[in-house]
Amino acid sequence: MTQSGSSAHLLRIGTRGSPLALAQAHTVRDRLASAHGCAPDDIGIHVIKTSGDRILDRPLSEAGGKGLFTKEIEEALLADQIDIAVHSSKDMPTALPDGLALVAYLEREDVRDVFISPRATTISDLPQGAAVGSASLRRQALVKRLRPDLRVEVFRGNVQSRLRKLDAGEVDATLLALAGLKRLGLEAVATAILPLDEFPPAIGQGAIGIEARQSDTRTRDLLAPIADRDTGIALDVERAFLAALDGSCRTPIAGLATVDGGTFRFRGMILRPDGSEVFETTREGATTDAVRIGDDAGRELKAKGGPDFFASA
């Protein structure tokens, strides 16, 4: 574990070491410094290598799931080596270790995916049988739903390494989150932004989540000024939906909640990995009922799909 900053810190942030993870950690650090009138260096950044960073030769669904990106960071939190962990919310399992909680989210970035290709301007323009690289079962299934003829190949690594693989011709196209590209100043590489009606996002996409010890009231109070209410409500809906589905990275699941004052709208989707079958649902409700309604939407799709739907994933 490496760190930056002085020896006495207002807070200690734990993060993965990828360029995107560090950009997100620095965003949280700068927001906290501004909110509390201190220098950014008064907040330490500790880089922690996770199992997910080490395992690059196979899909996460075969290696152990989303928790591979959080395990070592959460161990540092529980050991009081750091005060908060900064995550991409879409990487977070629904079940967190006892004593930990997602306690704040920054205002959500653009939730859409982008299509990147030197060979075509859209997915529909790709040549017959072209190869699309993606590590996401959701993106793979959505691509196959639109173009069953395309070959989908597992594409692991950080944003920059995936772009290098694309430039090297390993695949004809790839898909990435617009939010991540924006945080890295790389949005110009996008060939096209994919519409939400065809390409709904992953649960939590575009939201930076902050995890802390549930009992640490000091840290929670320090985070309160930078926490975005609407993003928190939207993530409550989405994560309740995912939890009801027992969702993991073995199942293609998409969902998005948007908040307007005291109400929200939600659309959720489950797909077979080959895109051949899809179930969707929508909800509207009061923000005070976010978790219950998200849970109800997940239970509906779980019943529609039936046990075989998820077993096949």
C-alpha cells in the first residue's frame, strides 16, 4: 500500500491504483478539501492493489465477481488503515462486509456508454462477424441483442490498456462508460454515444461511491457536505433492484433511476448472456419509498425470468 500527503491527515482515502480510480480519489479529495477549507495534501491517498487488478487473464465472473475490486480495500477499512474507500459504484457488490456501508455519493456523471471503433460509426455499421471487446456481460448481451452475428471477446484491463488493444487491432470495436472517459479527459475518443433506450447502463454507472465504517460518525459528518442527495436516492433504488435479483457479474443486468424532487423513475432489465431473451420493468414512486420499490422491481423480473434464466448465466 502506497500513500501520498502528509503524515497527519484529516482523512485517509483508500483507492485502486488505475488512472481512473486515482482520478476519482483525487476528485473526492479536492471536494473534501474545498468543503473543509484545508489543503488537498491534508487528505491522504493510499493506493491498494486488489485481486481484480491482478487477475487479467479471465472474466471476473469466472474469477470471483465484483468483490475482487473491493476486498483488499475493505480489509484496510476494517483494520482502520484508511477512513474511506472511493469506488466506482458499479463495481460494488450489493452485500458489503459487516460494519461497512456506502455512506455518500458524489453527483452522478453521464450514465451512458460509448461505442469506439476505427472501422464503423455505430454498432449497426460494423462488418458482419466483427469482433467487439468488452469485459461486461451486460454490454456483451446488449451487443448480441442488437447484432447476433457479432463476435464478443473478453476485454480486461484499465481504460488506457483497452484503447491500446483496440488501436492494435485486437478487436474491431469496444464499449466504455462515458463517465470514466470524461474523468480521464478522454471523451474525444468516443465514436458515438449509445442511446439509453438501446443501451441502459449498469447499476450505479457514473456514480462515485464512498464507503466507510458504519460506526465512524466523524468521517460520516466530514463527508456530509459533498454527498449528493439525488444520486444517493437513485443508487438506493438501483442497488435494491440488484439485491432482489441476487445480481452479480454473472448475470447481465441493467438499470437506471432518475430523481426529480420528491419522486423518481426507474427502468430495469435482465438479459440472457447471448441477448436472445430480455425482461424489463419500469417504476415511478416517492423517494421515501425508494428501497421498497427497487426491491419490488427486482422481484418482478426474477419471477418473470424464473430460476432457469439465472442458472443459464
